[in-house]
Amino acid sequence: MDKNGKVVSFINMKGGVGKTTLCLGMGEFLAHSRNKKVLYIDLDPQFNLTQSVMNEYDLEEEYMANYSKSNTVKKIFETPTIISEKPKLPEINDVILDMDDNISIIAGTINLIYEDNNKSNSASKRIKKFIDDKSLRDTYDFIFIDCPPTISLFTDSALIASDYYLIPVKVDRYSILGIKLLNQVVERLMFEEMLNLKCLGIVYTGIESNQTDKTKKIMKTLEDSEMVRSVGIFKSYTHFVRDLTVGLQGNISSKYIASKQDMEDVCNEFVRRINN
């Protein structure tokens, strides 16, 4: 079986842009509506994606009691305690949790913050090495990495492992700053690691149905930026849906009629952009 799976980082250097919700929603739609095999990798120490997935599959207690202690992405970054000892990657079953036939996850943990002090160049390549050594591209159609909104070991690790990155953006006056900072990170890594990394574009998230003049002005300023024009903006976007943040059914887009169509539109454009 050769799927030639694609690795995609969901990233923005600004927090609160709907990054995790978009990553989660697109993965779930592709898995359950397009029959694709999807692996989530949660590299954000806030581990919101992990919490959402565990909630969806009623595994919160199992996660806290068992998975969080050893079966998380932290295991991939662990370094030997003896300087002469060779680092060893975990086995697939040590870190990949299968949720159903089409969705799996390498769970995150707040304890990941302790690994950010590991500044060795090899540590930033651990996720890529794990994906390559375990031939995960042959198993999964898509590997979605949820990144932290900071410059860190995990940001570097995600981008080094990725074929593409996608930039979720909420319309506010600071949006352009997050994109500029991300661009600096990407340019540095492209230079240092000689990456063949492509930006799929910007996806607007949480757009109000009735846009104010202020919102339209901010969008125009953003879209007039030379840097934004160079990466491009998805024609499709997600609307603000209150239930995604406070709904009893969690924050998976397909659970709500108001957001399910958004996910279909964004995913269809996402697949087209990858194929092109």
C-alpha cells in the first residue's frame, strides 16, 4: 500500500485564530466524509486538539489515567540520559492511538514544554524522522500537525517534517503580524534545512455573516500586502459558529449544520490546491 501521504502543518504565530478547530474539522471531514486515513500530531503544549479528540471518543479519563503518562508525542523527543547513548525512536504502538478506522492521533501533553529546552539540531528533526522511519506516508493519506503559536523547537520540528503549511487567520488588526513572523520562521528554516516546503495559502476563520465596514477594511489591508498576495488566500472560509466554542457537542465542525458546509468547501479547495 502506497498512499504517498501528505504532511501539513496548521500554523500561525498569532494565537486565537481557530487553528486547532480548523485542523480538527478538516481532518474529521476528510476521514469520515471522504474516507481518507488521517493522523493528527499535536505539537501544541496546550494540547487542545488532543482534548477535543479524547472528548469526542469519550476517552478523557483514559487519557489522564494512562495515555498522558507515556503515550504522547513527548516520547518522540526524549533524549538519552547518557551522552554516549544513541537516541531511540518509539514504536508506532507506543505513541499512535487509533480512534477509529480512519482517524489516529499522536497525542499532545502539557509536559511537552519541558522538551523545549532541548536545543540540539537533531531534536528538531525527530518528527520527520519518525514519519520517515515508520513509513507513515504509506499508511495515512494526510498527516495534520497542530502547531504552537510560538517560535519553538516544536514549530521547527513541524515545519521540517511537512510538505505544506496552511495559515488560519482571523480578521483583526494583528493578523498581518502573525503572518510576518511566520514568514521569517519559514525563510530561516528553508535556508538552514534546504526544505522543499510549500504554503497552501491563508484560510479565513470565524468570519461573521454580516461583515462590518471595519472588518472589510482590515481584510483589504491584509489582502493588499505583498507577502499575503505571494502565499494566496483560500476562496472558501469558515463562518463564526458559536456552537463550535460553547456547543454541547464539542468543537468538531461536522457536528453542526452551520459549520459542516464550511468544512466541505475548505476541504475541497484544500485537495485541489494539493493536487495542483
